[in-house]
Amino acid sequence: MPGPLLAAALFAPAANRSDLLLRLFASVVLSAVLLMLAHKFLRRRGRRVLIVAVTFLGGLLFTLEYFWPTHLVKGRQVNFLTDWIEPATIALSIIGAFTVGLGVHSLTQVHGRLLLRRRPGWHNSLAFFISMVAMFVLVLWDFSAKAKPSAAGVLPFHNAVYEILFNGIYQPLIAATFSLLAFYIASAAYRAFRIRSAEAALMMAAAFIVMLAQVPLGAWLTHGIPQAGPLGYLGFFRLERLGDWIMKSWNSPAQRGITFGVAVGALAMSLRIWLSLERGTFFSQQPEASVEGNSAGSATES
Amino acid sequence: MSQTASPSLWQRLQQIPRGYVYALLAAVVVWQLVWPIRLPIAPSTPTDGVFDAIRAVPNDKLIIISADWDASTQAETGPQTTAIMHAIFRAKRKFALLNLATPAGVKLANDRAVAVAKQYGARYGVDWCNWGYKYGGSNVVIGLAKNIQAAIQIDHDNTPVGKLPMMAGVKDVHDIGLVIEVSGSQMTELWLQFFQGTYGTPLANAVTAVMAPGYYPYLDSHQLQGMLVGAKGAAEMEALLRSPGQGYAIMSAQSWAHVLILLLIVVGNLGYLLARKGERR
């Protein structure tokens, strides 16, 4: 079976539920075996070589596919690597999804330790576990049951509890946390914004105009300035037009410059990561002991 | 031991306790939410752009609302999403909701869609649908352009999208008339790179006010058809639709909150300049 076809068969959507479960089981077992083998037999150098090689090959595939000359097949511009792009992106998505598990594992470890040792703030860790488990169970329950409200509009129990947790607790908590920013911004603007130089004065003038132009009050304050007639040229001094002028004529070129600068920086950074030249990539900043495992660690200590 | 002199009036003007600033701001916001002073709202050019882009979508094409927001930014993105949905239903077009960044936001946008659809008698699967959260960011956008049903597969309710009546004939990027990205993050870039930039599909966005300055260059280059800027953008869209809603209500509070912040800055600087003048003497 040619490579792309094999890849397409492997990454194609499951035909039915049992096929999906079989694939999931096989993938988990295979991944676990591969990880265990890699962990057991690969030392620091070996692990590094493996990661550097996978990173380089992944980058090479996308780069080559983009730059390699293409020919027309069934209305699509393709080359010999095009068929590999979709399986590679799916694999990338799957690897990315594993980071969610990594996050849960890390949070569980940190909060579990705090809770078991009754460290200060342990009650926050307890709240974390209760919230995580409650939402996890209820969402899975909801997902599998897919129950609908009764004719009287009464929600099933799990659905009602989920609504209370999501709409009644989660949503207001997140919104309240972010709304606190408005208070910090108001306080910070009052404390930090001082006209200590000509540049600061310019910045303040621009801030005043843009802030007022962003709200209807600004437009109302200068609505008396004519926009037409012999004095129509004065319309430029209406706050909404001044604000628009600052955003388009001053902010826009500055943003464009920043975008170019960031893009060049990102290109250089991507190249360094692709070629594993970046300092701190993978294991280069880790001490030998933490990579080699306990035996090596105890050897270093002794 | 030197005795500390009590601060002068000018110094005290620079050191209003943080708690007073917070209390003043809270009071102003509550005052305007309860007793709003309504001021006329004139739509800006970027908002006109979004409104016109929706009306310019051919009847047989779908609009994607990529609602990549959650509770954190919903004060701005929520009213924006609602106003956009109203504009789409008023123009008798169809839309699909999508979420590429914030799984927790799917329900929030869906609740708004259900409420707006009810007002227009719009039916799920016929006039609008919710593709739900799709993991993969750029991969999903690239996949959508080539084969929508393969990239989305199932909707928010686990129904295969191919079974939704409105999806009949919707195959790839050529069946999409407009993409509107609503978010408090830089998700617009994905659509700019892999959809608008590659296939020329019209694109508009609705972002939080703090994100907006970064997108003006794309308005200049006409890569973005229009932009809703924060709650003001939502209020302007409501003004265009002649149906004041949440955006309008927020703008009164935001207007006076801005005035308060500017007044505080003036007071702080007055204290600073007068104190400095006193020191020179």
C-alpha cells in the first residue's frame, strides 16, 4: 500500500462506534508501549536526537510541500507531498490534544500535593478538585444522555445542575474576574499618567481624543461643529473624526511596522526552533539528573 | 528623627486612595446602567463595512460566525454577536456558528443564537446552525476551505452536518459568502491567512476595543470588509438596525466611565504640576 494511502486509511474517520473504540484502544496501547520503550531504552542523547529529528522532519514536510513545484490534478495544485499534509495536520491536532491531558495531570499533581499536606490555601485546591470533577462528570453525563426538556420545560437533573454550575457560577465568576481590570486600569491611569515631558503631553492629548471619540459622549460634545457649508473644513475637529484620523493615519502605520517586525522575528525564531538551535530547546537547560531519572540523580548526589 | 510633614493639597490630589477610585467608578457605572442618559450613536465607517458586507452576501451562500469568545470578554463580544445575528436574519441570510478557540464559549453564543432566532421564527438547521467547537485552529480553517463537511463532520448536537437542510450544496470555500470573526484574541489572523488571503472570501471581524488598533491596517488594505470595535461597535450596529439593545445600554455606562477616568487623570496632573510649581518657589 503506498504511503499516502496507508496514512489516509490510518487517519480516516472511524466507520462506526466499534471501529472508533477499537482505534482508540489500539492507539492508547500502542502509544503507551512506544513511550515506555522510549523511556526505558533512550538516554538523554537518544531522546534529544529523537525530538530534534521529529521536529526537523515535521518542519521539512510543511516547508517542502509549500515551495515544491506543483501540477494540476482534479482541479487542485498538488505535488508529491500534498497527500501527506492532511495526515500530518491531523497528527499535529492529536498531539496538541494530549497537552490538555498534560495540563490536567500537572494541575492534579500541584493541587493534590497542596491538599494532602494542608499547605496554606489548600481550600482553593479542594475547590479546584470539586469543580473539575463536577463539571467533568456532568458534561460527560449530558454528552452521553443528550436528554431534552420535558413537555413542561423541566430539565433533567444533570442538565439542570450543569446549567446552574455554568450559567450561575462559572460564567459570572469569569466575567467578574475580567471586569476587575476596568478598576485596575482606572486606578493605574490616574496614578501613572503624568505630563513629565513633551512626549507624555502628546500621548495624553491623543489618549483624550481617542477615549472620547470611542463613546457617544465625545461625538455629542462636538456635534455643534459644522460638517458642511463654508465652515465645513472645521468638521475635521469633531472628536469622532479626530479620533478616526489618529487611528487611521497614526496608529495604522505604526501597527503595520510592528506587524512586520514581529513577522521577521517570528521567522527567525521558527527557523531556530526548527533547526533546534534555540537555547533552552528541549533538554539543553535541564540538569542531567532530571533527565536521566532517579538512578542518575542519586549518582550525581552521591 | 525627622518629623514627616503632612502632604499638601496638591500632593493629596495625586494620591487619592485606590478604594475611592474603585468606588467612584462602580458608582458611575451603576448610575448609568440604572438611569442611563441616552445619547445619539452615529455608526462609524468600520461598522458600516460589516453591515454592508452582510447585505452583500448572495442569498445562496452561507455566513460563518466564528464566535471565539467566552465569559471573559462577553461584555463586548456578546452584544456584538447578537447584533450580527440580528443583521443576518434581517437580511434574510443564513449563518453557521463556529468556535475555534474557546470551548466554554460555544454555549454562550448558542444561547444568544437561540434567543435571536426565536424573534425571527428562524429554524435550526434551516436558517442557522451551530458547528460547535472544533479543535485544531489553522488546520480546521484550511480543512474548511477544501471540504466543509469533512472538516466539521458533526454539529453542536452531534448531528452530521450533511443532514442539515441548510448544508445541502454547501461544500467548500466557494459556498461561503462571508466570515465574521468575533473574538477577544488574534483569531482573525487565521482567517486572513488561510481563507481571505488564499481564496479572497470576504472577511469582517468584531473585536474587543483593546484589540481593534491592531486591525486598522487590514481595513486600509480592504482585507477586512469592516470591523465592530468593542461595545461601541455593537451599539452602532444596533443603531443601523434601529433596534437598541445591550450595546446601547453599555455605551451610556462606558461614556461616563471614560469621562471619570479622564477627570481623574486631569486631577492627578493638576496636583503634579501645582506641586512642582510650589517646589520651585
